[in-house]
Amino acid sequence: MTMRIEDPESGSAQGRQQQLQQEPAQEAQHAPWSRTAIPRWAEDIPVPEFLALREGNVAVIVVAPHGGRRMRPIRPGDSVNDLHTAAIAWELAERLDAHAIVNHALDRNDIDLNRIEHLTTRAPEFLSLLLSSIGHASRSGLVPIVVFVHGWNMVTSCCDIGIGLRRPAGRLTGRFPTLSRTRLETTIAGIERELSARGLSADIGRRYAASGRDNAAQLFSGRHSASENPVVAELGMLSAAGRVDAAQLELGISLRWPGPLRDALIDGLVAALGAASPALPREPDATPPPEPGASLPSEAKADDAMARDAKTRVEKAAVRSGWDLPATAGDEHPDGLEPGYSLQAVLDPDGNVATFCGVEATGPHSMVVRFSLVSTDGSMMLLVAEGSWTGARGRYELDGFSWHAGDGGTRMTIRVRAPVIRYRTHEAYLDLERGLSGSELAYGDIDLVFEATSGEHGTLRGTVRAGDIDLVVETVAFFDRGSRRSEPPRERLRILVATSAQEVTIARSDERTDMLELDRDHAAFGTIRARVPELPFREAEIVARVPVWRPLGQGQASRWTFGIVRCRFQDDNGETREHAGLFDSLEIFSRRLPS
């Protein structure tokens, strides 16, 4: 294979930076928090410009740690800011009349307000504001709940609730819960119930359990009550004494983008969080809540004998009381995990739309699904989600997506009744935050049936409707089994093309064969040429290309690229004809990109 590495930042860095500079500025002009008064509980604390604060009248503190934007070109290792979470958190606080601490401008790649280490060393004011707002909310005699609003970059209508625990197969596991059992059985159960009533889903620790030691939600598990930082220690002591709870809400893309699903989400959260909070415990030895308006505790307070005694009691307890759970599920699938399924097909006669879709189990009780529509107009639509799996082989259902495989995978039915995200560019994954900022939601209504005619291909029939795509499908599809996760990555280049149901060509170049070469210099996206005379086509021009970069560790990264090609065949009379096909490639290279 002939391969050359491209720098994903080249050519458009200046334009990208200008766009990112304009979007937040435009949003800030109309931001609902632009002219809010400083709450009483923040009057003695320096408030950074990137934070917006709100004083409420209920025992709820809504926090958006990652509501800012990246203003510079992307760098290796950057995280994606949680788009739309600042606006959602603020609306939720207004609807509830809750307290709020909303980051609307700070890039999480500069300071991550969801990391305890960053809070203690780079943003101590945030910790002081959090403690003070809790003290103010406690004045009502109720146990406040801190609600962290985050974004989950899966195209799913699920709210993943992080409370330091997971719930595989319906059984809670974990060591460091961030709330009481009473709160779990009231507020958290209420969130699940209210969202379900509105056609949305919620789960506990589906992907993000908020159990990592450095996660800000763990300030409320009690595990940090022996911290050298006095505010962190006090938050831990208050939590272990049952005087404050916390939950992390990871919102899928379809719940964050403006529209009816986001409205339904906020309605459901308001209904659940608006219910009465548990009353403050009155044990004689409980740590008292901080006074309203309290700022960073002084050294004298940290040395106070009562504080030391309370701290010692919490250290012995290690976690919040009232919980006795296994640390992990500790079970395996009795027969092992079956290999995943994937299909690729050109869907229309003109070769302008293709699908790349698949499903696989990722654990005894978990799965991941993906369904993409790639168009030659430069756009693509995507549904991707992960969640619970029943363990039934060949049956995968999740958030409006179903994939049923029978007869060893020789017959499969795929159904989608769910939102999909429409990216305006195939290069969205090179800068996901930028790609997401220009995306929109559409609705997928898809029914497909695959019947194998060989071990690698078969017929695909059905309908595909999503956004402006409306197709009746009858085509050849290509079929793979296996897991993308279990095998080490190997370089390869592959073309899949069918001129009819009987004439199918699958050509590969990898460590075993060298049938193809990739030339990037003589077409917009490159041309794949045949290296051996027995292939029926001579070259294939890439007309749609989706690149995805992934770190591999040990100084290496991979670029997986897939899309649509126009394969040029030459008949016996020397005339050239074209047929649309598919290609994918995997390249491995040093993470140090060329200048």
C-alpha cells in the first residue's frame, strides 16, 4: 500500500478559529445569565467571569462544569466541551427556582471544573461557591442535592445518571455512592419515572458512573473527607453525615439539541427535582451545615477540635452510611460474547448514499450500536448508542434501534425509530466539537432485511427515511463478523463492489496480500488503484470519505477511513463503465504528525 499521512489541522485552522470565536460571542449576547445579580451566598467570594450564578429558593444546586467552548484550533488529546449544557442547566434552575453555578465560557481543556485536582489547584473559587451555595440551600431544613449537568456525545435519548454506582442487569454495584438511599428511592427513581413517561430513557451508570476518584461528584461520597484541602474535606464530611447529596446527569445529543426531546427532558427533570427533598438529619454528632454565605474555611476552623473529631469519624466510615453493595457485578457471560455484526452497502442506484452499520456486545450486560448514512454531498447522518444488553445472542435492542440476527447471521433485520444527528461535513470527527456545533437532528425511520448469499455478502431490502433521504432499497450488502475491540489493529485497504447480485468483488491489501494501492495525489480524496491484473476494475476514485483518528498508545495512532468509491471497469471493447462501491482503510503511524 502507498500511504501518506495528512495533518487534520492543515488548511482550515484560521477559518476554524474565526468560527469558534464568533459562535460563543453571538451566544453570549443573548445569554439569559448575562445580567444576573450576584447571589447572597457569593458576595464574599471572587467570582470568575466564566461563571454565571443564580440564587434560588429550593434545595437544589444546578451545576454545568463543561458549558464553555474551545476558542483555539484542536490539539491532540483535547476533550469536547458539553455543548448546550450551560443553557439547559440555566433553564432547569430557572424552572425550579434553584441555585445555579454555570460555566458558560471556560474551555475544559484549560481548566476542567469536573476534576477535583483542577478545582483545588486552579479554581478554588468554584469550590468555595459550591460549599457556600450548599450552606444557603440547607437553611430550609432540607438536604440539598447538587445536580451536575453534562453532555454525552452519543446520539441517544438517554439520561445517564451518575451516582458513583452502576446497575448491570438491574443490580446496583459500587463503593462510593454520592447520595443517600432515600434520595435514590425518591428523586433518582422520580427522574427515571418522569422521563419514561415522556418517551425518554434514563439509566444508572450506563456509561458514566461518576465513580472516578477525581470526578467532582465524588466530593459528595465521603471518600475525600480526609483531604488536605479544607473545602474538599468539609464537603466530604457533610456528605458522609447525610447533609448533602449529588448526582451527575449525562445527556445524550438528542436530549441537548433544541427541540421537543430537550423540552421533554427539562419538563421531566423539573417534575422529579421539584419534589420535596429529604429533611436534614438531626443526629447529635452530625457535622453542622456551613453557614449561609460561608467562604473558604480558615485554618483555625480546620484545627478546631470538633472538626477534627468529625473528620476522624468519617475517615473510619470511608463511605456514606446505609449502603452495602458489591464493588462489581463479578459475573461473565456463560458462553462468552458472540462476535459482533456489521453491514456495509450502497443504498441507491446512483451510488450517492451508503450505510455502514453494526452492533456488538461489549460485556455480559452491555452493547453498542451504530448506524450511519454517508452521502456524496459531503454530509452524513449517524446514530450511535451504548447501553444494557439482555445477553440474548442475535437480539440487540436499544433506544429505538433493533438488530435481530437468526440462522447464524444469514438473515438479519434492522430497524431504527430514533433521532439521528446530521453532520454537515465528513470531517466532523477530526474536530468533534466543531462538527457537533454545526450539526442538526433528524429522525430515522428505517427498516432493512439482509439475507446472505455467501459468507461475505447478500441482498439488502427495505426502506430508509432520514432527513431528506427517502429510499426504497434493493441492493447488495457486505457482511462482517467479529469485534473491533478484541483484535489488535492492522493496516489494511479494502474495496467492496457489486456490479450485480452475481458479480461481486472484494479486494484487499494487508499483511497477507497487496492487491491495491492508495494514491492521494490525483483526485480530491484520492484514488485506489489495482495492483494485480486479475481484478476486474482498474481504479476507484474516492467520492466520499469519513476519517476517524484514534490514539493507540505507545506513541502511535490510527486513522480509520471509510466511504464511497466510483469503480471504473473496462469491458472487452475497451469501453469504461462505472459502478459505485465501498472502501475502508486503516493506517497506523507515529502520533507526531509531520509539519
